[in-house]
Amino acid sequence: MYKPEFRYYLITDRKQSTRRTLVEAVAEACRQGIRAVQLREKGLPGRELYELADEVRTITLRYHARLFINERVDVALAVGADGVHCPESGLAPAAVRRLSSNLLIGASTHSLKAAEQAAAGGADFLLFGPVYQTPSKMKYGDPQGISRLKAVAGAVSIPVYAVGGITPERARPCLEAGAYGVAGISSLLQAESIGQRAQEWKRVLGGL
Amino acid sequence: MTKKLRGVYLITDTRIQQRFSHKELTRQAVQAGVRMVQFRDKDAPAAEALNHVRGMAEETAGSDTILIVNDRPDLVLAGGADGVHLGRDDLPIPVARRLLGGMIIGGTSSAVEEAVQVEREGADYVALGHIFETRTKHKPYVPRGLDILKQVRQAVSVPVVAIGGITLLNAPQVIEAGADMIAVSSAICKADDPEKAARLLVDLFR
């Protein structure tokens, strides 16, 4: 079984990277020790996404960080990413696994059932949330809360990352509920100092 | 490619009509002898798109009809299709080639220079459009017409697919102007009897 070497999973969103370009933000995060990046840029045409992914691949390789591409297995294969991240509405982990035995597979899940399915389908790790209220995940309904996170972490044998409104202060209960790590967008992307924020995460997670 | 790419190219559409699914339209197209069928739905979530592609692949399996997926080489591979069609904003053709090997890759063009470039990038066919006014897909430029089709036919050696506003009435001129294939959506999908409409278009190539 794959034991991820990262405890913090940075998810991108160019629209939330308002203080600096997304590429600058990713580069700074990796420089500050972030070890896994999921490129999740909705609405970008394939060519632009490929070019951005290629650029981010260069950065992540330079800092020995893992790169996951949201949804697009073709783009992940084309740029030599480490893995694919499957949203619930995208290709299922099992379908991705049939396309490539080498890609790591992360999967976003919003229910216990989806988490069990993704794990059975060959996902290497899961995201579960939103644990707390967060503007970017409002469409997934009310927050799941710590108790459901705990149920999911207890039900699957692969690592589960808590996602959704998680700040360094709120991370402790997630870890106590069984989360392997934390995933987030705005915490790092919108930080005034990415370095300082990364240090906070490192402290609370016991490593990045 | 085993046989020359020539004939009718159907882009199934379930927005301009809701009577038939992608799979049902594909079945009728296969029956009628349509040469290529393309799945295109940029808004469908990938899981849903994959189900459509798989359903269509069941219909084209064992037939001479080639199944193409718009924009997504990964859906081609996961869904059991035969190739991909790439617009100018989609993955670069050489990148798709690395993923798909000898499968079919088509590229979009709207001018002679673009068609030449698409061929140079390694496309197996070049689509040119839109030839006539079309309402299926919004286009920010004027129809390309038959003259440019003739020029593109002269300028490239791969098959040329004419697309945009083609009907049973104007299709003969398009073929006359040198199109190896005519791509249609409304002309078949919106017909009272799609299979019959497809057959009439297929017969133009006999």
C-alpha cells in the first residue's frame, strides 16, 4: 500500500490566488516545503491546462513535490505527473487504474459510500469533506463534521485527508478523528506569507 | 488506417433534440453506413461522458463506423473509442499522438494555413468549418464557403472533413468541391427519421 510522503495536499485554484500568480504561489509553496500539489483548474481549455500543468510539473520536480492533475488523465500522462485526482463526477479510480498502472490516484469523496467505492476501485488516498463550512465547497451541502470524517477514516484502509475550511487551529480534531493529513486551497494560496503559513501547517501536522 | 476516410461524419447531439440518446443515434448511424461518429459534449461531467462513449462503442464495435471523442484522449482510451478530435484550444495534436499512438486524430481548422499546420502536426484528417451558416455551434466568424474548401483540398493530402450548416440539399456541392467527408449534426439528429436521413447522405458518396 502506498503511504503518502505528504501530510499537506495543496489544491490549486487560480481564481483564489489573488496576491500572486498561481505559478508563483505553487513555486513558493514548494520552496517552503509543500510536497504535494493537485492542479485543479476548472474551465481551462485543454491546451492551456496542458501548458500550465507542464510548467507546474517543472516546478514540482525541482522541489521533489508530487504533482496530481485533477480529472484529466490524459494531461497527467502527457506531462508525466505522479498521479490523477478523481472528483466524484469524474472518471472513477477503477477506470483510471485500467488506463495506467503507474499513476497514483487520489479521490474526492463526500459520503461514506463514495469513500468505500473509491477505495475498492483502487484509489491510493482519499479526500473527505467538507469537514467545515467553506465558500469553495458550498455546493456540496452542509459541512460533514468531524464525526463523519472519523467514520470514513475508520472504514477504509487507505489514508484520508480532511478538506474544507480547515485552518491550522482546526486541524487537531481532524487528525484525532483519524485523518492522515489535510488538504486545502485558500489557506496557502491566500496567505500573506506562504512561508509562515507552511510553517504553521508543518507544526500542527508534524511535517508537511 | 485500414480504409480511406470517406463518407458521412455524424456528431451526435442531445441538446438540439432529446428524442434519441447518443447511443441510439450511433446505432442508427451504423445501420445507415455512416463512416464516423463523434461524441461531443463539453459540459457533461467525465463520468457521464464516459458512459455515453462506452454505449456508443458498443454500437460501433464490429462495424466499419469509426468512433471519435471530442477533446479528451483519456475518454477515448477509457471508453474504447477509435480516436479523438481536437479543436484549436484542446490538447496539442503531438501531445495527443504520444498518448494515442496509431489511433485516429483529427484537427479543426478555419483557414488554409491552419489546415496545413494541422496536417503538419500529424493529424489523420483536417476538419474545415464552418462551410455554411450553422446554429448548432456558435461561431465568431463568417462561413468559410466552398472556395476555401477547394483551396484546403489542394493544400493538404490528408482527408478533409467539411463541417457547418451542411444539409442534404447543399451536400452535393460540398462533395463536388472536394470534401472527403461531410460532418453533420442537425441534418441527421433532428430529422424525423435519423437513419433514413443518414442513408440519403451516405448515398451521395456512392
